[in-house]
Amino acid sequence: MQLLSGDARRAVFAPLDDGALRSEAVVRRVGSAIALGLLGDGEQLPAETELATMLNVSTMTLREALAELRGLGLVETRRGRGGGSFVQARDDVLGELADARLAELATTDLRELGDAHGAVASAAARLAASRASRVEIARLRDIVDRLARADSVTGQRRAEGRYYVELAACAQSVRLTMQEMDLHLELGQLPWPPAHAPALLERIVAAHRAVVEAIEVRDPAAARTLTEEHIEARTVWSIELRLRAGGEAVARREVS
């Protein structure tokens, strides 16, 4: 199941705007897109010169990033006719990248990311309660059901990302949809909370079901509030995970 794949691709390959550490930014962007399912296992990436232009990086920077992605096992480069760089989805590597990205961010960064996501998603939920068609609501409910049934971290993360993208699409706003996809390319770089606390999956599913029900009964205020509350809880989980990881790192240094 792919949603808004054309827009999603534009978000994946949009120009990078962070001038520092460009090769690392390319690695994070591609890794996040793989984690969210926007780049599928076995999918061929654009040619090097084309991809460098799309991402607004030099060819040398792109080659450095591809070399790192190959070293991580997320990209395979084949030579000869029909060759190129191809995606390899590996849960273990994606998990390691997510943990490393979490360690790079301060709790204030996580709070700001949560604030931005809360603003966009809650606005989308409010508008969806007034604008979404029955078909769109049924599609949203189906995505939540898929999330509940997903039996892998990657499957759960991908269903979650698609829930929020489809929620924005239900608001019938192209700008909100693009903002949501941009945010999820950042959120996809962070650990998936249920991977560390499996019981959280039930809470996430229940929260999404409540929002879908509010949209179905045309209650914009409830849809917005429920979305805000859930994303606030998700932000707190990420901050707690960051603090716990930081405490464990300090403890290891003290022992050594």
C-alpha cells in the first residue's frame, strides 16, 4: 500500500538546506525514507548526478554518502548494464541509525520537533473532521488496522507514517500534506517507541482510533485535541528515551 507516492518522492529527494555535514544529512534522509517505506527494498535510486542535483549537494558529497550507506548495508551498488544503487531495507541498521540520531539531539530539539508535528497534525485532524469523505475515512481506519496487525518494527513505523500522511490528505490540503511528509522524514530518523516498550503500540492504536472516530462523527474540536494530546505523549516518550540513553552512556563511562 502506497499513499501519495508522487508527493512523497518529492519530499524524499527535496534539496537539503543544512550546509554542514551534508553527507551525514544524505545518509539520514535516505535511511529515514527507507524506514518509512517511501523507498522500497530493492528500489533503484536515481543516477548519481541526478540525485546530487535533486538533493542540492556536490557529486563528491553524494558519493561519500552512498559509500557510507553501502558500508551500513542499506544500499547495494551493482556495476555494468542495468547497474546502479539499490535500496536494502535492514531493520538492525535502521535501528542503530535511529539510536545514533537520538543521541545527537538535545531534549529541546525533541520538544521543538514535537511542537511542530503537533501543530501540523492537529490542524489536519481538525480540517479532516469537516472535509474528509467516507472513502477517505475508511482508508484512514484501514491504515490504523494495519498498524495494529503489523508484526515488525519496520511495518509498524511505516503504517504510523502513512497514518499521519493520510490524515493530512483527508484535510484536503496539499501544503499540510507536504509539511507532514517533511516532518516524518525527520521523525523517521528517531527510534520507534514500541521497539523499546511494546505495550505502547496498543496506546498508539487506541489514540489513532479515537481520532478517526472523531473525524467520522464530524467533531473537529475533539479530533484536534486528541491528536495534540497523543503527539504530546509521543514527545514525552522520546524525551524520556533520550534521557535514559544519556544516563546509560554516563554509567558506562563511569564503569570503564
